[in-house]
Amino acid sequence: MQQSCDFELVSAFLDGEIDHSLVRPLTEHLRECEACRQLLVHLAQAQEAVMNAFLIPDPESLTASVMAAIEADEAENPPPKPTPVTFQEIIRTRLVRYGVPAAILASLMAGIAHYTTVDEPVEKPISLKQARDAALPDWNGAAANGH
């Protein structure tokens, strides 16, 4: 399959970032196109130069010594085992977390209600019939007269 040159696609191919369906057509194109093959070689060389310039080599002895120190520390100081939680501890924790604030809030609300006075008498609610009769005084009369 002949494909036009796409330099970004060649770069993505080198980085392993292209869709699986594009791998075969691009590989065939790289076999036929000298310019794209040269670009792939140059990009790979640049990538390796950057990796070598900025990455610090990890000597085998350093990794092994760090891992040995971690394992020795874990052997000498194993992590503490979790202590089982009893039902009483759960209840006490929840009581302190939720019960005490709820009791304080209820006490405050009761105190506010006790010291708050209502100066105006509370009116007795009226029924729907009373409201209708007050809003439409002629409603019953109009219905009786046939209007």
C-alpha cells in the first residue's frame, strides 16, 4: 500500500503511540520510502542521545543495596498489626462524634425557644370553606339563583 509521507506518524510509530490498525500500512511504507526510513533512523538516534544525556545510569549494586536495606528494616521492624475494634469502641466513637454535638444543638434550640416570646396571638387556621366564602361572598347565592 503506497502511503504519503507523514512525519508525525513516523515519530508516533517510534514512540509506540499509533493505532494498531496503522502499524502494517506504515511498516510497508517504511520499506518503500527511503526518506521516511532515514527520518526514523534520525529520530531514533536523537531519542537515544536525549536518553543518554539526561538519564543517570542505575548501577546494579546501588539497586541491590537499597533493596537489601529495605528488606532488613522490614525484618527488624515489622509493621504493626491492626488492633481489633470492639463494639463498645465503635459505639463510644459514634456517640462522641454524633451524639454530643446533637445534644448540644438540641439544648441550644430548647434555650432559644424558652427565651423567645411571641407577643402576637396565633390565629386559628381557617377552613377551605371559610376561605372560599370570604373570597367569593356571592358564590353560594349565585349558585342557588342559577347564575
